[in-house]
Amino acid sequence: MCHLSSVAIFLTVAILFATSTVTKCSGTKGSDDDGIVWGPTGGNGCDSSQQCDEGMCCVNKNGHYDCELKAQIGQHCSQTGHFNTVYNKTCPCDSRFHCEVKSEYLSICAAR
């Protein structure tokens, strides 16, 4: 019976530790990632980038137009266009970065 209680306590502590670690690494505001947001967060339909919030652009993905966050360091990017541009598949880089051409079909946001 004591062995079963020890196992239950160990598993509880392991789960609490894992949950705490995931929470600390989730990139919440105020963390040390300089406000970089990873992953999709858009979803608002658009006809041009002018309709999107600051820090976002209008992207055409297979005929579906949505406002998406501008690309962050290390992410695929499009070259900056006019304010009302609709970009194909990716936004240009956030203003802190520049879009570096790596090959004919690959551009990545890099530090200025």
C-alpha cells in the first residue's frame, strides 16, 4: 500500500513539474523572446493590407485572404510592397528585420 502511495505522489509531482515547465516556455508576454509571436494568429478576412491591424498584412493562401502577423526572424517572408498590397502566402518581415533572399523561391527574415 505504501508503494502505491509513493508512485501516486511521484506521478503527481511529475505532472505538476511538466505543466509548470510548459507554462514558462509558452512565450507569454513579458518573457525573454522580445515579443516574437510564433504560429498563426490571424484569421480576419481582407482585400488589402490596409485593412489589417498594425504589424499584420493581407495574405492570399490558395484564394483565401486573411490578415496575418508580419514574419519574424527565421520565418519565410515576402519582399515589402505597397501599403495596400495582398501578399502571396507570406507577409513581409516585421520592421525589426529584413527579408533576405536565399534562393529564387526562398526568402527568410534576418536581423538588420
